[in-house]
Amino acid sequence: MRPDEETLTWKKSRRSGGEGGNCVEVARLGAGVAVRDSKDTLGPVLRFGVTAWTAFLTGFGADGRPPG
């Protein structure tokens, strides 16, 4: 984990169940978003710029699922 990631405020999706499973957490960065596996909080962190993150979210419908 990079030093600047230690101070981030991580949030898990409201759609994540309490029983674990396949969950991710996101944190706001100055120039985008950081994403990590909620089961491996010391593992790798993916960083996305605002444009890439917006495009990712746009690909999901109102139900939070990708089309198709």
C-alpha cells in the first residue's frame, strides 16, 4: 500500500452483503478513484482517472448490473 492510500476513506458498496463474497471498496482521490478488494485491504489498489471511472459507471444500468 502506498503511503497516500493509508489516509483514504474507503467505502463498500451498499449492495454488498454482510456475508462477504465478491466485494470491492472505493475511495475518492484528488484526481479520480481508488478501488481495492474488501477481503484483501493490504493488497493492490487500482487507480482510475475521472474520465475512466465515469465511463465505467455509465456502463451499468440503474440496477447496478452491466447490460446484457
